[in-house]
Amino acid sequence: MPSTLPLLAVPQLIGICFNWALLGVLNLQTYLYCEYFPDDRLALKLLVYAVWAWEWVQTGLLTATIVDIYAYDFGSRLSIAQSHNSWFSVAIMCGVSATVLQNFLSWRVYRLSRSWVLTVIMTVLSLIQGVASVFSGVLERKWETSDMAKGTALVPIYIWLCTSAVLDVLITISMTTLLLRKKTGLAHTNAMINRVVRLVVETGMLTASVTLSVLILFNVPSLRDTLLYEAPAMILSKTYANTLLTNLNSRQYIRRHDKHTVNLAKSTVQLNFARNTMESATGSSVSGAAPPINANQMKGFATVPDKLTEQKDRDWSRAGSERMRRNSIV
């Protein structure tokens, strides 16, 4: 048995296992999206459903490839090395998934910056990587095996992976910079922005890391006779799809946290107001012995408005609504 056989077969098995696992995560994310945002725009809903269906098709195609290799052609080293339908299920479908997410995030960058120049640059780079992925799939379709050392045929693959990774990093840096500029000095606002920035950095670096891992494993000379790059390549599309749903569903977490923070702040101010009013009415601290309070004194707790609290709540609500409108693109 050739010494490289495990490095041909094992990456494919690992890749399909993680692909199915990430599909399960995507199913959960899609369900949560339907529960949290039933009133989203129809276009956004159709995008989510299309991505979900697209990823199911990809997993089905990859599963069919694994069945061909390890069931119908069991023991055939040639079958392991052949591309089967990966020219479409990996190259083309990953490129399309990346294009969808990158254009979605580019639109968010525009909503934050109002810069057409930056948005156009991101859109063009996204289309370049998408077209390069299609060319890569077409060229791979013409090859009898998945041997990637084909000279000039490698050019579209390099363009696809390099452009995709660079664009992921560019989007992450741009959104992080733009969001940090929105800080106002208020603890509540800054905390919310920090949560969004953390999400942007984590998801952006995840997609870029997976893409770079494919590129690196693809180009290491000592690994040219292996298929190690197929393990991360098989989950690349799922990574982009889950990133899209994570960005959409994060709105629910941010809104819930904002509501909790505002309610907590309001309750704290009202409690302090009640305590101060009680001390003023009784002439002593509430922690010590206090004389009885009559009904006329108690009326003040419910009837005296706290204008400062109401104004803060209105300001926070207005600012929070504007931020969520920009971040959720609704």
C-alpha cells in the first residue's frame, strides 16, 4: 500500500464529517432566524432560504462523491484521486457562497461609511474571486484527476483563494475601523460597539483563515502528492454560509442586551429616586429606624416624574434604533 494513501483518503473523510456538522449548525441558525426575524424584508428572507438550500445541495453532492469513492469504487486509489463532482461542489459552489457573503458585508460597510469607492473596490474583488472560482471549476472538470500541478491551470485557483482571503481581511479591517469611530464615550454605546466589533473580527478571521489554509496546503511542495487541502476546502462554503447567518442573528442578541441594559439603568435610577425621596420625607436614612410614612408622602413615589431618566431612555432608544437599522440593513 503506498505511503501517501492515508493522506489521500483521510482528508476527504474529515472534510465530509465537518461539512455535515456545519450543515447542522446552519440548520439551527436558519431556524433561529425564522423565529427571531419574521418581519424582515422579503429579499433578505429569500437570501437566507437560498443560502440554506444551496448548502444542502453542496452537502448532497459531496456525500455522493464519498459514496462513489468508498462504496462503489472501494479500494481504488484512482477513484480517490479523481475529482468526481468536486469541480462544482467545491470550487464553484464555494466561490458563489463567498461572493454572496462578501457583497452582503460590503453593503454593510457602505451603510456605515457612505463611501462608494470602498464599496466598489470590495464588490469588484468579490466578483473577481467568484469568476476565478468558476474558471477553476471548469478547468478541474477537464482534468482526469484532481492533481493540481497543471502549470498555467493553477492561475485561476491562486486568484480565487488569494483574492478571497485578502477581501475577507479588508472587510474585517474596514468594519472594525468604522465601528470604532462610532464610539461616543458612553459606556452603554461603547459596550454594544465592542460586541459588534468582536463578532466582525471573529467571523472575518475565520473565513480568511480557512481560505488561507486551503492555499497553504495546496502549495506546500512536500504535500503536492496528497489531498490535505481538501479537508478545509470541503468546509469553506459552510464557513461563509454560517458567517452570513451569524451576522444576521446577532441582531437579536444585541437588541436583547440593549433592552436589558436600558431597563436595568431605569430601575436603578428609580430606586435611587425612591430612596432619596423617602429619606427626604422621613428626615432619616432608610437604613436606620424611620418614622411611619403617611399616604400623602407615598404619593410622590408614583407621581413625580424623573425627567432625566425619561430623556436618557429616549436618547438611548433613538440611538439604538439608528445603530440597529444600519447594522441589520433593514
